[in-house]
Amino acid sequence: MVDQTIVQNKFPAVQDNQLIEACYSMTLNEKRLLLLGISKINALDNFAHKPMRFEVTAKEWQQQFNDDSPWRTLKRTADKLLPRQLIFDPKVSTVIKKVNWFDSVYYFVDEGFISVQFSDSVKGRLYGLHRNFTQLEMLAISELNSIHAVRLYELLKQYLPDHKRKISLESFRFAMDCVDKHKTTKKLKAQVLNPALKQVNEKSDIFCTVTDVKEGRSITGFFFSIRQQEQKQLF
């Protein structure tokens, strides 16, 4: 079990980039639990022949996310996240692939912590079987308070070394789980893109500007300019 005196997690969450590009429905707290768990995984460990597990205490959750009801939130979040699936971007393969994030969750009520095991399908993308990885700062994740802001942060932090990213409207909707939501691009920008970008710029370690990509008068995608900014003091 993890130390009950643990302080706010400052370690990055490292993900295979295909996980970042995947589509899935998830609440903010579910995403927070997922990334907190990923940040606890030691990528140098050999998980080939053993389960990949992490533990989170209620105290740790409260310190990380300033939650007044940490155990209740932690339990409810794990309950909802257990059956969640992710769908890999169909552009990567002609086969549509769906997998579960987790295999199991154990609730240690008296001790106030949970133990979570990643599925084998996800495990391989968290400890080094794949080459392209992105580090996400948990201090920034703690400050972002919408799922769209967290997802946008992932999508842009991935391209920080290039200082730019061009993404099609179709791919943006897929990654943000908005394929069938906010039908017009105007609504998508007003309700998803612009609020998320504002949070990323104000509360994370990167700063981005966005311009529309057009064919004629139609918006077909977005072009982001990305730069590093000094990490805010979040604790």
C-alpha cells in the first residue's frame, strides 16, 4: 500500500500517442484517476509477465485534486471507469479496435485506498512496447477542470517539440468525443475548443494559439501554434 503521508503527485503521466489519439467517453474525475494511475507506473519495470497495478489513497486524491469527499469520489469514479472502453483511431488501421482500460478494481474500505489493474491491451502501451510517447504534467492536470481541457492538453502537448499541430475537423471531433455532438463547427468552437484552449493557456505549462484551416469558406480543421511556458506554481 502507498504511504499515507504522500504529497501532491509531481510526476508525469506517460502515454503511447495512440492512446492520446483514441476516442472514449469519460468524466473529468475518471480522466484524473486514469492519468494519476499512469503517472504511478514505472516504465522501466518489466510488466511482460505480471499485472500492471497502481494504488490511490483517499488522502492522496484529496491532496492532488482538493476534493472534500475524496473516498466517495474515488469509489464512484472507479466504479464508472471500470467498464469504459476506448476506440483506436480508425485511420491508423483498417480494423476498428475497442479495448477496456482496466481489468479490475479492489476497494480497501477500512484502509481508504483502491488498487487498480490495467488491462493487458493498455499495459503494453504504458511501459515501452511502443516508441512514441508523451509526458503530461500532473500538476497541470490537477488545475484543469473540464474533460475537454484535459483532452486538448494531451493532444497539443504531444506536438510541443514541433511547436505546431494541424488536425482535421474529423480527427478533432473523434479525439474529443464530439462526433455526434455540437453539430455545427461554430457550436463546437464555442462550447468545446475555445473554453478548453482558454484553460490550457491559463493553467498548464504550454501556451497555444489556434487558427481555422479552410477549404473555400468551409472550416476543415484547426492549426495550433504551441510553445512552452513557465510551469505555474500549483502547490
